Amino acid sequence: MGMDGKYKREVLAEMEGEYLIADGFDEAIIGTVDDIVIYSKTKCIKVLMEDMPEEEAIEYYYFNVVGSYVGEKTPMFVEDDLFF
């Protein structure tokens, strides 16, 4: 059973270090490496599909989410659909 997004954010807040969080994608957090939050590509797209069709969600994900750089602690997005 997985953790909900709110709980994941609370866990990160309690951990040592500063973490940059991608707004709206708490449910897609799958872990951390050093001070970087890691997100599941598949879960991010599912979150986006709650408000838009799949094709639009995929385009938005690549252009607006993965394409964003906010410094050296920019979150990472794992291409998890290749293995599961």
C-alpha cells in the first residue's frame, strides 16, 4: 500500500535538506536521491489526465514539467514505463 501525496510531502519536510517539489504531483513522488525528489513519469501523466486528454497530458508533461529547470535541485522524472 502506497502513501498518499500529503504524507509524502510531510515526510520530505521532516527530512534533512531542502527539497524542491513539483506542484500538483505529490502522488507521483517515488523517492529521493541526495537532496533531489524523484517522480514517476507514469504517475505524473496520470495526474495530468485528471484534467486533460492523454495526448495533451503527455505533451504538457514533456514541455512544461520535464522541460522546467529550477536550479541544481530540480526534481528528476524517471521513465518508469520502460520497465513496468
